[in-house]
Amino acid sequence: MQAVRQCSACASRAAGGLLRNQSDFPVLQNNNSVFRGAACIRFLSCSATETRTLGVHKLGEKTSPPSVSAVTSSDARGLFDIAVTQQVENLSQDSLIRRAASVVTDSSSTFLSQTTLALTEALANYAKAVHSRIAFQRRYLASLGKLTAAEEDMLLQVVHGWRAEAINRLDDCKRYESTWITAVNLCKNAAESAENSGAQQASLSMRTNIQVAQSQVEEARKLSADADKKLAETKVEEIQRKAEYAAFNSEEFEIHEAYLRED
């Protein structure tokens, strides 16, 4: 009640301040809303002052303003509404489709990475086996007529062993290449699906992974192709070397036979 009486007095003073002369009275009558607004503002200000005064302890105790809990509850309700709204938006159909497309691209990338690693290693092992075969085969050709029969057989066994190893590694290359091609096609479809669903970042990342995998496989293929080229050259050298060796042995045989006839 004391706050109401004080605010009434404040309103009277505010009205008196507006009526400085009689010429302002019609203006005040036409602006009742202004008068009521000023009085209400003053009333609220006075109430707030009275509340703060009562909030200070008189008997050594301090009371908390009641408006604090009210504001806190309102803020909590607002935050809850925002969280619920965000949760609903996150569970929309488009959002779920984008998430599913991202999961598909991630799993496809893993599949592509693993098959790429298997294929590149198989190609590298094949090239290694071919180069080892070439090395021992050239050593054998260079030693024709210089080794004993046992040493020649041992060297030929090594050459045949690396030849079998190269064949096995080539079978691995064919098997892993088929799986790798399937992985590439799967990744292309996943990238297209991600782009259509709005997951642009997942689609771009998927296409980048495809390009990287293709470049790695291309480098490994170049190494295996180079090994095949050198093997073909070695086979030509083997034919020439054996022909020369056979001709040399035939010439020696003819000379030895002529020598025996002279005897």
C-alpha cells in the first residue's frame, strides 16, 4: 500500500509537470494514453525501488528478489523449446537421408582403400617376381657352357621357381583388380547418391578418393608393365643366346669330327 500511495504521488507530480500552463490542458486531454503510460512507468519504477528496499535485510537477513526465479524459469522454457525444435529439425527426412548417404560414402571409401592397397601390393609383388626371374635367367644365359650340369640344373630350378611365383602373383593381380573395379563403381554410385541427397561435401570427398586410388593403381600398373617389357626382351635374348650356343657346339662337333677323320 505504501508503494501504491507513493506511486500515486509520483503520478500527480508527473501530471503537474505536464500542466505548466492552461494551454497544455487540451493537449493533455487528447493524450490520455501518454498520461497513463507515464503514470504506469513511474508506478513500476517506484515498485521496483520499493522491492529493492524490502530486499535489503531489516533484521540482519537478506531476501532474494522473486523476479529472479521467474526469469530463470522463462529462460529454461525458452532453451527447452529451442532444443526440441533443433531435435525435430535434425530428425527430418532430408537430414536422415544426408546422414545415410554420408555413411554409405564412408563405408565405400573404406572398401576402395582396402582393395586399392591389395591390388597395388599384388602388382608390386608381381613386378618383383618378374625382375627376380629376369636376373637369374640372364645369369643362366651368361653362364652357358661355363657351368657343370649340376650347377646348370640348380640355376634353372631357381629360374623356374621365380617363374611360378610370377604366375601366382599375376593371378592375385587379376583377382584383386576385379574387386577393385567393383569398389570404384560402387564409390561412383555412392558419390552420385550423396550429391543428389544434398551431401555435397561427402560427394566431393568420395570423388577425390576415387581419383587418388586410380592414380595409385596406375603407377603400380606402370611398374608391372615395365617388368613385362623387360621379361619379353630377356626371352628374345634367351632365344638368340641358345641359338648361338647351339651353333657354336655344332661347329665344335664338326671340327672335332673332321679331326677324327684325319686321324
